[in-house]
Amino acid sequence: MTQLPIDEILDIVAQKALIDRSKLNPTAKLADLNVSSLDMVEVMFALEDKFGIELPFNANTNADEFETVGDVIALVEKQLAVKKGASGG
């Protein structure tokens, strides 16, 4: 099984949302970390670029679906699995 890129995801979240990397873990609430919707858009674009995936994210409609850092990780993992399945690899 492929190693999931959790550290890379957390690095991107920390960089784009200007958060101390040590504060990031899957149970950390984005609201508690003061991650704005604009920050989330930046994070999503960076994750899409990094992993070559498309994330179904719209700050106006589904930002509420992302309550924790773990929600972001889960979405990336899901899209990576879809991509892997689509490529037959």
C-alpha cells in the first residue's frame, strides 16, 4: 500500500494558512487555527497542484464540510484513490 502523504498535506496547510506546523494534527479544528475561507482556497489550489488531483471545493458552498485538518487529509486521500483507480494503477 502506498504511503499516504499526510506530512506533505500538513506542510502545505501550514505554509498556505501561515500556521505553526507543530499545531497541525488531524483533530485540529480549522476554526480554532483561524484558517479563513481564503486560506482554504489557497490550500486547496496548492494541494491540487502538488498531487495532480481535482478537489471538489467551493469556499462559498462547502467550506463548512471542512471542520478539522483531518477532513482536508481525508478529501485528498479520497481524490488520490479516485485518481489511482482511474489510471488503473
